[in-house]
Amino acid sequence: MLPVTCALAQTAAQVAANPPPTPVASDLTRNCSASGGCVLTCMNQQGQAILTEQATRAVRIISLSNGNNEFRMDNGNAGVNVVLVSKDNLVCKLTGGT
């Protein structure tokens, strides 16, 4: 019976170690299909563009309460690319869409 008790204790410890999800501060969607697409450009602290992502259908912008932003770039049948951005590391600008 002792090995089973140890296994249960390890499982409980693993569950407790996982932090709860970060609460969402805001959740917005920008339509990109009517305007010919949207472009997300992210720059480093030196102002150099280091990331460019495009979306043809929509961009879902989720602002988390910890200050990070999640951009879900919807490209229709091609799928959805997710970009998670820390406000301390990158500055991003989204152009296009309504």
C-alpha cells in the first residue's frame, strides 16, 4: 500500500505546483478580411522590427492582467498563429482591419 500512497502524493504535488491561468483583462477581435489583411509588427527595445505576422481573416487580441498580450492571427484555412508578447520585452503595433 505504501507505493500507491507515494504515487498519490506525487500527483497531488504536481497539481498544486501548476499556477492558475492568468485572468484576462480584455478580449477584442479585429476583422481583417474587409481591409485586405492585418499586420502585427513587434520591435525590440532598440526599435528594430524582429517579428512580423499577417492575418487574412481576423486578429483576436487578449490582454492579460499580468501585462502580457496574446495575438491570435487567423488565416482562415491556413490556421491560427498565436503570438504571446511580454510588455517588458517587445512593443507591438497592429495595422489594418476594423
